[in-house]
Amino acid sequence: MKKLLLMLLIIGFALSSISGAGSAETSSVGEKKVVRMWTFLNPEGAESGRNLALKKIIEQFEAENPNIDVVVEPQQWDVMTNKFFAAHQAGNAPDIMWVISYDLGTAIEQGMLADLESLFLDDWTEEEVSDINDSFFRWGETDGKHYQITFSRNYFSLIYREDLIKKYNIDFPFKTWDEMIQAAVKMTGVDEETGIMRYGLGQSFGLGKVDPPIFTYDALTHQPDIFNPDGTADWTTKEMENAVARMSDMVKKYKITPESAVNFDIEDVYQDFMAGKYAMMTGASVRIPALRAGANFDPESIELIHYPGDGTADFGQGLFSGWAVSVWSKSKVIDEAGKFLEYMMSPEADKLWVLDGGQVPIRKSTIPALGDFFDKPENEYLKITAEGFTNYCYATPTAFPIPGWREDLNAVAQDVIYNNTPPLEALKKVEKEFNTRVGK
């Protein structure tokens, strides 16, 4: 039944790509070349930071390249990559694609992405390459070739309200997970000013719009990886079992997270955090500007910190993530698409991503160039994010496909919380399902 549903889903994606393509089969209009791009951003939509940055970058690029039109076709972020996979099979994919980090390995393995050396990197100087050569640039490198530039560089860690940390005289930052739990207990209760029931820690365990559950990071504090070298899941460890049990206690014993979190997706938690329903939440660094813009409390109190450590290390591991922006290998305007991708990370564009989009820069040279900006207190979260990338970050592997792993681990949380299934039993079940799915 699951295989049938998956096949129907892929067919549906393919048909929607074909039927909704519009001018997709036309790569030029008159003398102009049209470059189609799929992304979750919408330069013509709501005036959020990243939308505004992309809008300016497109306008500047088109002014400098009047023979090229860049057409953005906004997509829903959580299904966009699967839709691209189906469109690739149908021969109707966009020229530039934002691939979700967890599926980059599959996209490279299946030959969906053009190598950037052939598009523009072979023409760069050593100094230019050095300016972007970091772990993000090397992410997904295969046989010496690079297939993506990582935008919306993301760090999953702990988002918190500094005003509540101070109000409750909480020792901060947390050295252990137990310290974090006790702090969340103090901040759980009815808000005196608004009458809103506020929980200490926002989490989501739903299977739509999925981020990894918090026990993933807890486990990575105590074990180096959650996958084996052969691509199988390494989820039935004592460390993972303990982390799941601690997550369950957060909900059932300490009640710092509502049991209804089994039905929440991550977007629900972001909305509720802005409404004052959580003192802290597990979330993404790239969301800080939007959270501040929508908060019904002091927006300057929203900050970011690394996950707790195990008492011996300063901090534990967060998750390295981002969107791998790539050129479709079968694009009819592949040179023009490569030219725009190159422009999207130019020194001028990189500054726009930082100043308007609130993003961590791609180029090393951008940080000293914008020194005054990074020194402002409200941009401290960008420094924390950069520190996390360097010292406290786990990157999912790209050497083998790992489809559905986030949903699997959220299913563990649901099973343990809703069905009272013992953590190890729930982990064994999903580990077997994952390994079967990837053919191991």
C-alpha cells in the first residue's frame, strides 16, 4: 500500500510539473533567454528579508544582463525537492533548483545537477575559490566536482527569549540537558500579563513540514553520528534510547512541552512562539528575523544559543543544514542559469543576503567588509550561527541517500508519547523501516 501511495505521489508531482509549467518548454522569449528557478522564496510576495534580497539581486542581474529574464516559480518548501525529482524524470525541471539538504546526495547520484566547474568555477582564480571554500562549499563534493552553492545556511539550535531568562534569574547558557529542562520548568505557566499558557520548550513531532526532533541533538552530544559508514541508521544505541526517554519526560513528566505537539508541524511552533506560547523552542537560525518581525512581545529579546553539552563540553551538537542551489543538468539555458547562480553569490549579492536577508555570508571577505553590521547587538545570533558551523555542528551525509529520516525520528516521538511505546522498541521499528527503504 505504501509503495502504491508513493508511486501515485510521484506521478502526481510529474503531472503537476507538466500541466503547471506554462512557459516551461520555452527557454527564450524573442531575443531573451528565460531562466526558471524553483525556490520557497517569493520576490514578489510578502516583504520578508530573504524575499527582498532575492528581488534586488534579480533586478540587478537583469539590468546587467538584458538578454536574460529570471523567472521565479515559488514552491512549498517541504515538497519542492520531491517535485523536482519528478520533474527531472519528466524532462520538465526548472533551470535552477533549491534542493533540500537531506536529499542532495540523491540528486547528485542520479545525475540531476550540473557540475559548477564546467559552468564557471574553472574560470575562477585560486583567490576567488578560496573566498567561498568552506565546509558548505565542499558539501556534496564528488570526484573533485562541486554541484551546489549553499544558500539560507541554517543552524538548528535553541531559540529563546532573553527577557524570560533574566526574569526568572536562570543560569545561562545551559551546560547540560537537565539544566535546560529545569529552566524550562521555571518558565512554564500562565503569563501574568497576557493570560496565555506559556510552555518552557516548543517542539513539533508531526509528520508534515518536519524538522529533526530534539532528541537527535541530545543523542549527538553523546555519539558522533546517527548513521553508519554503510549508510544504515544507527538509532538503537543506548545514547539514542536515553535521548528519546528524556524527550518523553519533557512532555509527560516535566510538562514543558504540550502533548498536543504530536500533531504540530514546525510552522505551528514558530507561530505559537511569536504569540508568546513558548519561552524557548528548537528551531532554525534563519527564522530569527521573521520571528522578531512577528513577535507580540519585545522582539529584541529573541536570541539563539547552542544546544547543551554533556557537562564536560561547553555545548552539544546542532544540525548543519541549508539549501543546495544548483543548475539542472539538462537545462536548455544551462550557461545562463550558471551565470545567474554565480551572480547570486557575487560580493555584491552576498552583502544583500546579509543586510536584507539576515543570512550568514557565503564569502569570507563579506564579514570584514560588513564589520560594523556584525558588531551590532541585534546581530549576535549571526555570530552564534557562524560559531555553530565551526565548532558545534553535525552535517547529514551526502555519500548515500537518506530519504525520510526526519519523518522516521518524529514517528518515534509520536509512538513513545502517544502510544507509550518503550523508546528502544520504537527506535528498532523505524531503524528497520529506514534500512529496508534504502535497500540495506
